[in-house]
Amino acid sequence: MPTFRLGELFSGPGGLAFGALQSKSADGRFSVEHVWSSDYDPDSCATYTKNICPEHPDSVICQDVRNLDITSLQDIDAFAYGFPCNSFSNVGEHKGLANEKFGQLYWYGIEVLRRFKPKWFIAENVSGIKSAGNNDFQIILKDMRDSGYELTVHQYHAEDYGIPQTRHRVIIVGIREDLNVKFHVPNPADFKDIDISSQTALLNIPINAPNNEIRAISDKIVERLSYIPPGQNIWQADDVMPAHLKINTKTKISQIYRKLDPNKPSYTITASGGGGTFGYHWSNRELTNRERARIQTFPDNYEFVGKYASVRKQIGMAVPCKLSQVVVTAILNSFAGIEYNHIKPNILL
């Protein structure tokens, strides 16, 4: 069975990789195997190793990509990278490639493409990358095309693909241009019958599931949450909120003390943030990290390494496993020559 050898930069805790490794073409002929990965965060590297490649810990290189010797890496024929999004997030200042220190990190992926010439690659970023300043997005796409790849660029809505979360991300799939393979965006209509409600997503979590501790919150926060209806945030409950529970900030971010609606998918799980941004259950408590992981479609036996805040960050930064699996399965079907339901990409080059 043809197996694509996968390398990955900015691998995080392994959401993209785990989804890829679960993927197979419809005829069972094509699959993916891990070869190497790299990330700078020790806890993320430990999580990746524990769940993706416990028998090959040396294949996870934990260091700043700017110090990584790309020439020393093993040959690969598939590549994945969710390059850092600090320059492109809608919450950020859109400083872009010229001024933001993280802005140039995508280039290390370009070096991988030019050295190893993998048959395909997948790159993921926040939707804000489309409107990054100084034409940054087009610069990145041109560098990818100039490396020898035909690109398909699409903003995926995770909730349309059976994931219990409204998470919108740009995913770039590149197929080496000398290959007679055409990738298509998988049709979300194939996933419309999946129950993506938060209640179903968080149902029956095993008592002994890892990373499932409930973090204590103050009585004041519990009282504040009690005035907020499921699915709403503190601003929407302003009319009924007692004065001593109200908060005053210049920026009214929608995530502040926002509770899940049990009958709807979760809002976007984030990696970090201060008070009121942790994500809240409809029963007036903070979500556990395992619940966050469920929303990101990690299996219950996927154990995250690190303290509470580190685990929260890892989960929030990850690609939902099942979204990765959807896209990579479509890639494998493309290489197998198998027709599948598809739609036109919503980002035209």
C-alpha cells in the first residue's frame, strides 16, 4: 500500500498529524506515516511524542525553527505546517511580513518544499491571513507556487464538516505541479447529518479521562455566569446583570464569559486570554481541558502534557483532528484517482 512519509513544522500537540494518520483513500491503498516533526514548545513536543510516535521520540525535534538544520532531516513526500498566525489574526494588528517577527516563519516551510519536493503539502492558518497587510497572503501563495505547486485555497468552516465548533480556517493544499493529480475541496453536504451540538460533543466523557480536571473559579464568577443564558456572553446579559458583577472594558470581545449553548456547536476554542475567555459550560463552570479537546475532536485517550494553562494553549492552537482527516482523505483520494463529492474553492487565485 503506498504510504506518504509526512514531515511537519510548527506541529503543536499533533492535531493535524493525528488526523492525517487516521486517513486512508476510499480504496484503502493510500495512507500517511509520521517521519519527523518540529516545534519550539517543550510541552507540545512531549504531547506529540506521547500520542503520535512514542516509539520514535527522536523524530520530534524540539527547537526554534530558525535553528533547525533542514538539510539534516529525512526525506519526505508529504508535508504539513500550520505556520504561526500572530501576524494575521483578526485580533492582532496585521503587522505583516515586513515588521512582525513571526511573519517570516512561513518561509521555513518554503525551504522544506524546495529541498524535499514532497508530492503534496497542507498548510493551515487563521482566516485573517486573507486580509493581512502589504499583500502578505499573495506573497506567501506566490512563494508556494514558485516552489513548484498547484494550489487549492479554501476557507473551511469546521462546523460544516461534522466538527462541533464554529472554527473558520484557511487551508492551502499544494500538489506538485508535475503530477497528474487534481485536488478538490470536499463537499460539506456529506457531513450535514452529523450532530454537532455541544451537548452531544461533551456527552459521556469517562471519569478517568486525562486532562479532565475542573478548575475552581470564584463564587463571584459563578454568580456572574448564573445571569448569562446559554450561548450568550456578559454583554448580552447587561440588562439583568447586577452592578457588582458587571465588568468595564474598552473592547467588548464576544468571548468574554460566553457560555456554550448545548443545542449548538461551540464557539471557537482559543489558545490563551485573560479573565472571562476560558470558555464556559452552560452549567456555570469553566470548561475542562478534556472538554476543549472533545470540541477539537481529539479522542479521549489523547493525553496532553503540561500544566493546565499549557494544555489549554496546546488545544486552542491545534487543528481539529477530524478537519485534518477530512482534507487529507480528500488528498489521498485524489492520488488514488477516486472521484468524490466536491465544491469550488471559495478563495480564488
